[in-house]
Amino acid sequence: MTVFDTDITALGIPPTYMGYGADVLITTAGGTLRRRQISVEIQLLDLQGNAVSDWILEAGIVTPATAGVTRLSGNGIRQSLYFATAPGNQHLYVAEKKNSIIKQPPVI
């Protein structure tokens, strides 16, 4: 999971946070980078701030927030929730059960 350095600041995570891991080498299309690992608990919320999922333990990499850098989801959230999109629709649909996700996207 991508965790921007600005996320760390916005959440008030101190340098003494016990969820930090070691620096690791990450291979990207642009080359090899050294990034710090972090473990976080995440919970998906709807637009009204209501919980859509349970808390999920996720492994992340702290990355500088720069223009054009895409945030990537982690494996923990993909193993816990179902995701769907619909052609021509910019919305992402999420559900805890597979049969719930099938009912959400519009039929085109």
C-alpha cells in the first residue's frame, strides 16, 4: 500500500511509531528506490463517514507525495473486500460480500 509522507504528517504519526519497519529496495519501471516500510490498520468509510469494512492490517511503503504519483492499494484490503467498476462509470464499488458487489454497478 502506498502511504505518502503527507499522510504521516496529517495523521500525526510520530517518528517513534512502532509500526515502522526497515528500509527496503523497491524496483519500479523508473529504477530501484529505497523506501521505509510501515504497518497500518485501515478501515474503508463511505461518503458519510460510516464504516464499510472491519479494520484491516495493511503493509505499506512510505513514499514522497509528488504530482503524478499514484496511490496503490495493498494486498490486505484486496483480500478482505470485493471491488468492481462499470464501463463508462468513474465510480469504484466496494462490498464485503461478492453477492453484494454484483448488485451495485449499473447495468449498461
